[in-house]
Amino acid sequence: GVDVVFSKLWLARKFVFADARLVCADAAAGLLFADDFAEAVFCHDAFYFLPEKKKVANEMLRVASGPVLIGH
């Protein structure tokens, strides 16, 4: 999981999935993952908040070897 807000990652680890691999990062600044790193990328309830949607979408496409899903 990736989030720009560390406290959201802390909550995810504490209450959702203790063994998750979590990274605090800003997708608009570039994700520190190789091309095709993930089988899929899912962004839920956040995309409309992002001022640099095109940059974030391009990063999601870059790191995904499969589908990119943006949900609201």
C-alpha cells in the first residue's frame, strides 16, 4: 500500500493487515518502484483530491503490469 499520509498507513497496519508492505510516498513526485512492479494498481477514494491527476495516472500505469483501477 502507498499513501502520502503516514497516519493512514499506521492505521492500515494496526487495524487492517499487519503484514502489509506499506510505503509513505507522493505518487505525483514519482513512485520508487520499477516499471511493471505490481500486477495491478488500485486507487480508491483519493484520485479526485489529487491536483496532478495526469502525473499520478502515468505513475500508476508505469508501475502496473496489469489493470489500473480508479474507484470513487
